[in-house]
Amino acid sequence: MKIRPLGDRVVIKKIEAEETTKSGIVLPGSAKEKPQEAEIVAVGPGGVIDGKEIKMEVKVGDRVLFSKYAGNEVKIDGVEYTILRQDDILAIIE
Amino acid sequence: MKIRPLGDRVVIKKIEAEETTKSGIVLPGSAKEKPQEAEIVAVGPGGVIDGKEIKMEVKVGDRVLFSKYAGNEVKIDGVEYTILRQDDILAIIE
Amino acid sequence: MKIRPLGDRVVIKKIEAEETTKSGIVLPGSAKEKPQEAEIVAVGPGGVIDGKEIKMEVKVGDRVLFSKYAGNEVKIDGVEYTILRQDDILAIIE
Amino acid sequence: MKIRPLGDRVVIKKIEAEETTKSGIVLPGSAKEKPQEAEIVAVGPGGVIDGKEIKMEVKVGDRVLFSKYAGNEVKIDGVEYTILRQDDILAIIE
Amino acid sequence: MKIRPLGDRVVIKKIEAEETTKSGIVLPGSAKEKPQEAEIVAVGPGGVIDGKEIKMEVKVGDRVLFSKYAGNEVKIDGVEYTILRQDDILAIIE
Amino acid sequence: MKIRPLGDRVVIKKIEAEETTKSGIVLPGSAKEKPQEAEIVAVGPGGVIDGKEIKMEVKVGDRVLFSKYAGNEVKIDGVEYTILRQDDILAIIE
Amino acid sequence: MKIRPLGDRVVIKKIEAEETTKSGIVLPGSAKEKPQEAEIVAVGPGGVIDGKEIKMEVKVGDRVLFSKYAGNEVKIDGVEYTILRQDDILAIIE
């Protein structure tokens, strides 16, 4: 089975990192969302999305940081993926 | 009876999947909406929607993933359909 | 008395359907708004609405599905109508 | 004293209707705002409002339906008027 | 001391009106904001505000109705003024 | 140390005014934000900000009124400044 | 490992400042977000972001003030960085 994202969406596969969770108390000064690492597995065609020309800047195989709560999770052939918009990709790791 | 969606809307028919519901506790790290599988049964004409040119990229028969809470459910001749905007379609499954 | 909707608005008359209400418990998986059937009784001229060119795609006599909570209800000569924007019409039933 | 509305605003005078209030229980299926009847007493010049060209489509003397909670009430020479934007006028009654 | 408003802002001086306050119970049917009378004492230059060309349509000395909760109050040389955007002016009283 | 604001931002230094605070009861009729006086100490270059051409209309040394809760406070070399967008400047005092 | 931000994003490294925290009582008059100092370590290419041409105005090595709660924190090779949009940079310190 193959998944082809529409518009400016991409499909990514998370790279699990060791999580050294600290105590549960949330301090205001650090109440930021931590991005997560992933690999791009499919890239939409881009084009005119919501009236704006979107050029895709990531490609299959790129290792990226993405906003952890962005997108929709989907399980295909038993593997978990996330489908999100390219704009939710923060950076490429090289 | 036939249903003809307006503008950038599409009519889909859900493909029921086995749901292996886990315990009811929601963990922040996985609090994402799971998309659902469906088949496209009718596609609107697209055109200028809300001042923006929308080109329809899905066609009748496509198997798609869509955002589960998007759109409006409707029962026609005893069968349940969902009417949603093309932008709520995440990806085509091939 | 005649009612002439402004801009991209239409006047519709609901077609009452038998409602087989289930138990009152709302399940997250089906918490969607059900659209309702109606007949179009008056159509505004369209034109430039909020800076965007709107072409009217429905006509008097069309049987449509609309978003149940959209629009404003109005009683004219003892008959109830709903005035809503064309964009709240989901599909035409043929 | 005369009142001259700015931009796309109009001044209307409500036409009081008999209100047959039902019991206080609000049912979800009918929780819609009821529009009210009024007569147009002054019309702004229209023009470019918020960067968009607005053409005034109502004129003094028109009997209209408007969204009941829209606009600002104002009392001039002891008479109550409502000042609202043309877009809050739903339809003209003929 | 003189005050020169920026962009599409105007400076107004309220005209105090006798307020015949009714009982404190707020009825849904009349829960609208009452506009207030004022005199224009300074007018900004207009121009391109937030990417849109704004032409000033009020002038110093105009008696206007404005939305009571709009704008910022300021006391200059012991006199209270309100600085607001022209769009918060509802109408000119002649 | 020198601070150079980006885009349409300006750096201001508040001018402390005597505050004759009244009793703590907030009356709905006067629940408006009071602007504050300040002197402009640095002005950004303007230019295309968020897709819109912004021309800077204030200059270093201008005495201005600004919306009290706007912007970000910053302490440089022990002195407190506020960095805000030009649009949060209400008026120039001359 | 190298991190390459997408679009109008930049990667910054915070410069820790001594924090002389006062008592925990928050006074309305000073309830503003304090910006924080940082050094720019990577700059995205800019370009057309969300349909608007964004020119990058900061460069690697710039010492900047940024809005403390903006962006996403990320730890690379044991060092903490923040990824944010250029628009969350308030000013350059020289």
C-alpha cells in the first residue's frame, strides 16, 4: 500500500528518541512545545494551496524536526505515520 | 437519488476499520486525531471558492484518508455518507 | 409578500424528515452535525460579496442539503423559512 | 436632527411584531437567531470599506429583515434606531 | 499641547448625555451596545493602513456617534479624550 | 549598547506620570485601557511587513501615546524600554 | 549535526541572564512578557512564506531580543536551541 499526500502535505515517520522525563511540574519559563525528529516518507505536489503558491522544500529521506502536536497520525500496514502540512516542518537536520 | 456536492466539496463513504480501542486514558504525547479511510463517491466542480481558484485533485473511486471530525454526515437511501471540503482530505491511498 | 435575499444569500424551506432519535449519549466518533434537506425558494443576485466574486450555483426549486445550524429562521405569512449564505448549502439532491 | 451613516452602514427603524414567546426551554434543533423586520431610514455612501468595494443595495424606505443582535442601537429625538452594516441585512421584503 | 493621531485614528471628545438608567436586569432582546455622541477634535492623515487605502471621511468639528467601548481614553491638560479608528465611528449627526 | 528594532517595530521609553488611582471598583462604562506617554528612542526600517508596505511615521524623539499593554518590555543597561509595533502608537503629542 | 531551518525560521541559542525574580504577585500594570536575549545560529532562506515575500533581516552571529514564549525548543548534541519565525525577533542588539 502506498500513501500519496494532497497539496502541501507530507507523510513522516517519527524517529523515537529516549525521553528523559523530568518531574511533572511545569514551569512557566519552559512551557514550550518540544519538536520531534522524523524522516520524510512522502511529499505532496505543492501548488496553489488556499490561494497561495506553495513550493515543496523537503524531499523523501530528509530528516526533519516537526512540531510534536501537529498533523494527523495514521497507521498503514501496521506502521505509524504522521500526515502534516510542510509548514509544520521546522527544520531539516543534516 | 443522486447527490451533487457544491464547490470544493466531496462526498465520501467511510470504510469501516477494526478499532482496537485501548484504555480510556489520553496521554498528551498521543492526543492526535486519527484520520479515517473512505472512498470518494462524488466530487464538486471546484472553481473559485471564497475568492480562490480550487482545482479538484481527487476523483470518484479514490480511496482516501480524511480528518475524522471534518464534514457533515448525511444518510441517503439508508446509506451514510460524509460531505466535506477537499482540503479535509489528507492523502490518497494507492 | 415576497422575500428577496441580498448578495449570496438564499431562502430555503425545510423538508421535514422522520427523526429516529437514538439515546441521548453522544459518542466522540459520531459527534458530527447532521445536514438537513430543504427546497430553495429564493436566490440572491450574488456578485461581489466581501470583495470576492460569488456566482450563484443553486436555483429556485433545487432540493438541497444544508448545514442544520446555519442561517436565520424567519416566518413569513405563517410559513417558516431559513435565510443562509450559498456557502452553507452542502449539495444538491437530484 | 439628521443622522448620516458612514461607509457601508445603514440606519434602520424596527417594525415591532407581536411576539408569541414559548416556554423558556431552548431546543438544540431550533437554537437559531430569529431575524427582525425594519425599515431603512438612512444609507451610507458605500465605497471602499476595509479595502473592498461595497455597493449599497438597499435604499431608504426598503422593508428589510435583519439579524436581531447585529448593530448598535441609538435614540435620536426620542426614537430608537439601529445602525448596522449592510451585510447584516438578510433580505428585502416586497 | 496638541495631539496628532496616527493613520486612520481620530481623537474625539464625548458629549455627556443624561443617562436614564433602567433596572439592572439585562434582557437578551436588548443586549446591544449603545453608541455615544462625541465631537471630533483631531483626525489622522489616513493613507495605507494595514495594506488598505483608508480615506478619512470625518473632519474636525463633526458631531458623531461612536461605539461606546471602542478606542483608548486619554487625558490631556485635564480634559478626557478618546482615540479610536475611523471605522469605530458609526455615523455623523447633522 | 544599542538596540535596533526589526521591521515596523519601535523602541520607546515610558514617561512616568503621576497616577491618581481611584478605588478598585471597575465600572463597565469606563472599562477602557488608558494609553501611556512615551518617547521614541529607536525606529525600525519599516518596509514590507507581513506582505504589506509599512511606512514609518514616527521618528526618534517623538513624544507619543501608546496602548499600555502593547509590546514587550526590555531592560538595557539598567533602563526599561518597550518594543512595540508602530500600529500600537496611537498619536504623537506636539 | 547541522540544523537548517525552513522558510522564515531561524535557530537561536539563548544567552542566560541573571534573573532577579521578585515576589510572585503579578500586578496588572506590568503584566507584560519580558523578551530574552539570544544569538542567531542558523537562518532560513526566506522567500514566499504563506503567500508573502519574506526577506531575512537577521544573520548568523546577530545578538537579538526575542519574545520569550515564541518558538519551539530543541536539543541538538546536548545543546538547547529555539526555532522561531523571524517575526518573533524583536530587535538586534549592537
